[in-house]
Amino acid sequence: MAEQDVPTLTDSDVAGLVVGVLGGTGDQGRGLARRLAAAGNPVIIGSRSAQRAVAAAAGLGGEPGIRGMANADAARAADVVIVAVPWEGHRELLAALAGPLAGKVVIDCVNPLGFDQRGAYPLPVPEGSAAEQAAAVLPDSVVVGAFHHVSAVLLLDPEVAAIDLDVVVLGDDRQATDLVQALAARIPGMRGVYAGRLRNCRQVEALTANLVSINRRYKAHAGLRITDI
């Protein structure tokens, strides 16, 4: 199908998708789980420990439709999966889940960063980026890069009704990037913006180091807005 012939997905197309969040016991994972559940999507928090996943889901008990499972079970049960694991275990975990993730859209939001006395800095990745590494170890999945610059603090804050930012979405499959854009737009205040092929994810992940510096200097939770679109 030619790219111009692919129909644009609407909110109703993604409203019923079951979203799995691998690494969902961390702040970023729990925050995305909370917001997507609040938008009406069934959400499964995944963890290496099913017990921790169940506890994390219970901790978000103010939102219905959130369950906890071991990562492999979450990967099998979900329609679309968000990867929010620590960079150090990224390759190992995804390689182990290649079977359960086959045929699914996998959204990678991992930022390979290091920290020293001078602040945050991007780490080199042999494949180019975390998203490209995911694509390399998940040949039967469709990998999309997104949600890299969303503040976990804002996601988890019940006083914040809307998250005022654009989510840059990168990938090589038009239907998959449209799906992720539509999913991001279900969170009040967010907009999904297509930003290129997966090979361009390197600079998007690295930009997170700049946002960390901005947030530290200005004591903020900065995001991005793309103008003129």
C-alpha cells in the first residue's frame, strides 16, 4: 500500500487497544500507564516480578483497568507494548521477549543516558539508538520510537490535568506511527507528531540530556512543542 493511501487512524481506532508497559514499575512506566488508563485504554503493567507488577498496578488503583503481570505475560496479552525499562537491561529483556512480541507494535521510549558531575550525556549505542537496537533484536515486531521527553513527575501528578507537549514519533511503518500518534493524542494536552524514520531516533534520545539540563537549571519539567503544524 502506498504511503498516501494509508488511512489516518482516529481516536476510536485505538480506544480499545490493550497497552502493555514493560518496566511499568518505574516512574515513567507507571506514569504512562496511569495516563493511558485514565484515557480509557486497558493497561497491563509488566515487570520481571509479577508480584511487583501487581503491587504497582494496585498503587495506581485510582484508575480502573490496570493490571499487573510478569513481563512475558504482559507482552503476550497486550495489543501494543511500550518499553520503559532501564537502558542497562534493554537488549537482554527484549531479546528474551522476541517471541511474545512478534507481530506487535513495540513503542520504545528508552533514553541511553549517562550521568557524571557535569550532568547528563548521551551514551553511544552500536545500533545507533535504543529504538534501533529494539528493532534489531525484535525482527518480527514493528518498532516505533516515542514518548522520550515526557516528564514522569507530571505523568504521576494527580493535580496535573493535561500534559502540555508534543510527542515526536519515529518509525518506518506508516500505519504503526499513525497508531502511536493517535495513542499519544488520547492523553489530554499531548499531540503525536511524526518526526522521521527510525534511523533518526538517535538525536531524539540524545536530546533528553539537554532537557535534563534545562530542568535542572530552571527547576522545571520541560517538554517540546513543534511550531507551524
